[in-house]
Amino acid sequence: ILGYKPCILCKYQRAPYVLALILGLVGFVKTSNKRVIFFIFLTFLISMTLSGYHVGVERELYQSVFNCSDNNLGVLEKGKLLESLKVINPDCRNVNFAVFGVSLATINFILSFVISSFSYYLYSYAKN
């Protein structure tokens, strides 16, 4: 977004939205939507878990199990060092972009909570 490189957890948080889009298209075509609604609920429950984990890493509540930073200190050759600097992944602990002081991982957590709650409500009252 706006030239900011996403960290590895930010990239992982995009996958549930792609899956939800596919599930939405399947639900649009299919006549019985109860199963699709359940899978959307599971998708956003996973999204909420992943974004909650990311928020915890940002707030340094725990260490990330993913490689969220680069280790260029071991590179001694100038050419290799310059190459490795071109592919630096941002650290997951640093918030590079925020909206009104709220990180995108936090916004994703809130949005995933709302969508999963709403889809659970729809699932519990669905006929088929």
C-alpha cells in the first residue's frame, strides 16, 4: 500500500480474503448456501486468529515463529550484500502504515471478528 512493503504475516493475512472471494462465488452459484456460510465462518475465524497473532507480534507480546527480519550481518561480499538489501522483508514488529494510529493487522482483526460473527449468525439461522 502506497509503496510500503508488507511483512510475511501481512502477506499471509491476504489468503483468507482470496478464499472468501472464491467461496462467495461458489455460494452465488450454488442453491444451498449453509455449507458455504460455514466455510466462510471458518475462513474468517482463521483470519482473525492470524491477525490476532500479528497484533501480538506488533505489540511484542511474543516472538514470531516466522522469519520476519533479514540477517544480512553474515554477508561479507559487497555484491551479495547489495543484492540481499534489495530483497529485505520488513520486520513484523514494526508498523509501517497505520490508519488513525491503528495498524492494518488490528483493523483486519476487528473486520475478521465482525465477519466471522455475522457469518456464524447467518449459519445458525440458515434453512439448508
